[in-house]
Amino acid sequence: MTDMEQTIMLEISTLPERRLADVLAFVRYLKLSIPTEEKDLEERFDNALKSIRARRENEHHRRRHQGGNPRRTGRQIMRVVLDTNIFISSTLGGKLKVIVDEWKAGKFKLIVSEAIAREYLDVINRPKFKIPQIEIVTATEYLLQHAEFVTPEEEIVVIVADPTDNKFLEAAIAGNVNYIVSGDSHLLELGTFRGIPITRAVEFIELLNS
């Protein structure tokens, strides 16, 4: 077993039980190895997402048969959709790094769909960013462990100029989010969507600091 494998196994052993299924799905398909080709990583990532999606759908059906979602009490953590540019920019560092740092600190819950997660991976793998594969795998692992995956049940067609942006609206509705954070003009022009504010990164950072 390599040093990296030992480190990952140690981290897994200390995770709360509720995270374990997601991590095991990730480890099972990535097989504790660093892919040398982008295609290899995409294939394994796709398989991991399918496994996690199936598990979450089973949980959703179980809750419905038991009478719906549990009632929430106490102070609620913000639920947020980040568009791809915001997520990648904050992951790479710079002035937006505080966003991903606050997510990791538990200040808000990141809501993603399978389509969003795949786009995250596609963009972060682009050669222009020159991100080492080990860092991509680390970021992917954290996303699979800590983001909340939702399965949109409604196809939304609001943005015509770039239909791929509609997936962020679909995830926001499915995930009952408080904010959509974006730097995309098509999303920002909406202002709000079904009562959900669509805000710029700078404004969201101010909100996190308030």
C-alpha cells in the first residue's frame, strides 16, 4: 500500500458514518489510484456519481414512504448552488477562495446535481488551468463526500441563449436552496428565480461575513 493509500484509508476511518457510503463509492470506483489520463478519471467519476445517485434516490423513496422529509428545527444552514465558474475560481484560489473555504467550514451546504458535478470535472480538467491530477482527484473526492446531490424532477427552460445554464436553476429548485451564486450574465440577468436570489460572488462573500 502506498503512502497516499494509507493516508486516504486513515481519513476514511475517521469519517462519520453518514459520510461513509459516499466515500466508499468514491474509493471503489477510483480504486485508490491517481488516474494518468483525463478520460480514465472521467469514467471513474461517472461511475461514482451513478452509485451515489442510486443510493440517494433509494433514500428519497424511503423517506416518501415514511411520510416525507424529517421536520427541520433550529438554525438552518444556507443551501447554495454555485455555478461552475464560481466553483472553479474559488477552488483555484485568489479572492474567491473564501467561498470554498466557508463551504468546507460548514458555513453553507453546497447543492449539486449530477450534471453540475460533471461540468465541474470537465472544466477543472482543462489544460489551461494546469492543475495536477492528484489535486483534481482530491477536489473530486471532497465534492463527492461533502456536497449534497439532488436529482431534478423538472426540466426548466428559461435561459435560451445558453440552455446549459438551466441545470443550475433545476438543481436550485430540487435542492430548495437559499441562493444561486453566479458570474454568468444569463443567470444574473434573471435577478431571482422563483423567489431564489441569484447573486454575484462578491455579494455572497459579504453575506457570509455578515
